[in-house]
Amino acid sequence: MVGLGAGGALLTRLGPWYDGLRKPGWKPPDWLFGPVWTGIFLAAGWAWWEGWGAAAEQPGSRLAIAVAFLANGLLNLLWSYLFFWRRRPDWALIEVRLLLASIVMLIAVLAPVDRGAAWLIVPYLVWVGFASILNAAVVRLNAPFPTNR
């Protein structure tokens, strides 16, 4: 989880391009995103730890947990890459559906082995749901996006 958080932070490039985007008035301040993501990644790391331990006696559960967390981590990084590096919030808005599905998959994989671990993922689902609405607002306020990047 630490690597994922660091990777996401490295892919998040705030600067003139981002500052120049029109954003809805209800967008949280930029300084809030770091602490929120830190809490989400701490909770997800705890969920992984609890789920991994609880799955020790259940054949196939550890593999399912590993695949679910790996897929989710890659999709999380892909969203940041599309939005901030490629400067394509419109592509990120398409991708965020996969990210949301991967979070639901995390909950579904963890719930049978450890309900508490599954509940630790719920704030992540809520935050990314909110972020996807914010992403849609940014697309609506700024489209079209150039393809020459």
C-alpha cells in the first residue's frame, strides 16, 4: 500500500495545467486529498493484512485477494496517469468505472473471509465514487481535451 500511495503521489502532477482547469465550486481543497488518500491506503493495507491472515485456511482465497489487490492497485495508478500525466480527464472518467468495479471486487473477495476487512474498503469505494463525480464535472467544464499529448 505504501508503494501504491507513493506511485499515485508521483503521478499526481499539480501545476499550471491542473491549476488552469475549471473545477466545480464544491471541489475539496487540494490539501485535503493527501490526508484522505493516506487514510484510505492505511485502511486498505489493514484490510489486506486481516484478509490475508483470515484466508490462510481457505483454499484459493489468498490468490483471489492477491489478484484483487493487484488489479485495483494497477487501476488506481492508471487513473492518475491518465488524468495528470496524459492530461486526459475524459479518458480517466472512462477508466474510473473499472477502478470502482475493482473496489467492489475487493469487498466481494474479502467479505467471505473477513467481514471487518471488507468494511475497511468501504471508505475507499465512497471516496472514489465522489472522485468520479468530480472527474465528470471537470470533464463537463473543460471538454474537449486535445489529443496531441
